[in-house]
Amino acid sequence: MTTREIKVDSDQHITQMGFWDELATWIGANANNGTWYMGGVLAALGLAGALGVILISGPLAYVFLAAVGYIGYRVGASTMNLMRPAFGVRGSIGPSLINVVQFMGWAAVNTYIAAISVSYLLSDLFGTNYFKPGGLNGMVIGVVIMGLLHLISISLGQRSIRLIERIGIILVIVLVLWETVIVLKSVPLSKIFAWQPPETAHLSFGTAIDIFAAFNLAWVTAAADFTRFAKHRSAATKAPFFGATMGLYWFSIVGSLTTIAAAISTNTFSTDSSDPSTVASKLGLGVLALLVIMITSTTANAVNLMAAGSALNNIVPRVKLTPALWIVTIIATLMSFIPFVVGGFLATFTWFLDLVGMILGPEIAILLVDYFLIHQQKYQLSSFNQVKGPYWYTRGFNVKAYLTWGLSVGIYFGLQQLTVIKETIGATWLTMGIAAIIYSSLVRFSMHFKMRKK
């Protein structure tokens, strides 16, 4: 790379967002089928165990969401651009690549969940001889249909996406209310609390903490993308925290309730069948519920694909935003076929969440330590694109940040092998704390060494 200017994104034309705008944005972030599905996965702990994970792990992740939101508000830059002072001007490409992959992964997850609804619809229309609910034929067609819908959605432009988002949120809220009423009418809450999962579906508490933490930490890497336009501090911190927490509590708890209720009603339980479509079918909610699930999956993916496309555009500026969106949409659709190859959506989903938690936790810890402790809340936005400036470090990379990142990923993997960690607190939060200590220690040792050398 020569000494040319490296651009930092700027969207001066975008209207500032007030408290209620930010609150609605972050409620909507978790008002989707993915959150519902996560609640169903946690049902393997029983309702009491699921509530423990949801009520503790979710808000803890969103403390970091508020912290990154505050940085975005103060500095006026997106999350990936905020990585430049911490990881280096060139080094910020690493976190950007992770964001491209992870948001395409979330798009693939939502596509797969929606494809299950398509398979149920095809089964109703053409019979089970051709399309079994959740069967290969219906699922393949479902993935293709959802991929085409996503291409149409992202091609309509930002205003159309916002309109689709608003309609989708309303529809999914109606569906969740409808399903909650039906569940509580058919299965008493006392029975849901008393139900215990079979031994074959055992999920350790620490593993559940890690899965849920990864699910929530993914949003932290998009926090500043919205809060940099906040009108005031509370809109950048309190609104994301309370909005995301409200959406998370509501939809994940309903996901747990409905999955357990379906298990009680049918005398069968499988976390592979905790997706909204299967649960809706077991509860007899009909075609309308399946259509709503398809639509809301499209709206949820509009945000995921926009985030992935923007990160790709940031890495390769020559690729304009619209072509970047097409590229990530096609790749995300192809990624939706991965469970067919490796076998089992839940196993693939859990592996994906493990990977997300392993990488994102330390990355976020490094950013927060760098801003609040190392730089004392003083980032120079004018230096974000400066070659050989204060954030250039070694050939554009902050070696200390990358060393911390690599060591922390290894520590996370090692902690996950310990039974006491798997059964109790999980590896995510512990690894983030260790990453913070390692990074701050490396920076201070480096500063001390330079001072002694002088």
C-alpha cells in the first residue's frame, strides 16, 4: 500500500436519530425468528434454566453494546472504522472480514429457518409424497425462493428496506402475540415450568451461556453503525441497551415457551425442531403463520445483508455498495446449503455460534480497552485515514492487538474443554476479561520499554 489516502466512510446526509428512533431500531434487531429459535434451543435447559441464561447473559452483552454505541456517538464513525485505532489502519480489515462472514452467516441462518416454512407450505399445497415438511426437496426449493426474495429486497434500495422492516416487525409481533395466547390457553404455565428435557437433549449451562453470548455479541459489532447518528448520549447508550434487551427477552422467552409447550402437546422434544415453522405447525397455527415467518425472515436479513455488504465495500472500495450486496446475498444463500452437506442444522448453528463467540468476544474487549483505557476516550478521527500516522503502527497493523486476539482465541478454545467451565460460567465472558488484561499489559509493557530505551 502506498501513501495514498485511506478513506473513512462518511454519511453526513443521514438524519440524526433520537432516543425513540434508536430504541425502535434495537427492539427490531431482536424482534425476529432467529431470536425465537435461540429461545427454542435454550429450552433444552428447561424453562427455569433457559430464563437464567436469557435474563443474565443477554443484558451483560448489551452493556458492551451500549459501550460501543457510546464510542460511535463520541467519535462519529462506524464500528469497523473504530477498529482502526485499535487494530491499525490496515489491521482493521481483519475485523471487517469477520463482519462480512458473520453477517452472511446470520443471513444464511435466517434463510434456512424460512426455508423450513416453505417446505411446510409446499407439503400443504402438493402433498407429502412430493414434499415432506422439512424434507430435502422442499428445503432446497425454499432456500432458492428465499434467496431470490432477498435479492429483490436489497435491490429495492434503503427506503424500501426500511418500509419492509417496519411491516415485518409488526407482522412478527402479531404472530408472537397470537402464538403466546394459543400456547397459554392449551398448556398451563405450571406444566411448562414443571417440564424437564430428556437426557438425550442435555445442554450444559456454560455451553448455553456461550451460545447465547455469541448470539448477542454479534450485534455489538454493528452498534456504532447506528449510534454515530444519535442526537444525544442517551440515544446512543440507553436506547440500544433497553431496546435490544426488550426484544431479546420477549422473543427468546416466547421461543422457549412455545417449544416446551409443543413438546408437552406432542410428547416429543428435539432441539432440531425448535424452529418457528415446526413449532407453529405442531400448535396448528396454519398457513398464515408460515407466510409471516417467511416475510419476517426477509426483513431480518435486510439488516444482515446490508451490514455484510457495507463491510465488503469498506474492504474493497472499488466494489460499489449495490454489487457488494448482490455478492454477499448470493454467497449467504449458498451458505444456507451447508447443513445439507454436514448434516443437522442445530450442529451447524452451534458450531457457527462457537466460532462467533471465540472471535468476537476478544475483538470487542480489545476495542473497549483501547478506547477507554489506552487512549483515554480520545480518538482522532482525522487520523483514521492517515498513512504513517498515530494509528499506522507497524506497516498499518497493531501487532499487540493481533497477538492478543490470537492468544485469546486459543484461551477460549482451551477453556471450553474444561468440564467446570462448560457446566458453569462458560468461556466467553472469562475470555473477554483475559483479553482485556493481556492487551492492556502488552501496551503498557511496550510503552515502558520505549521509555527505558530513551
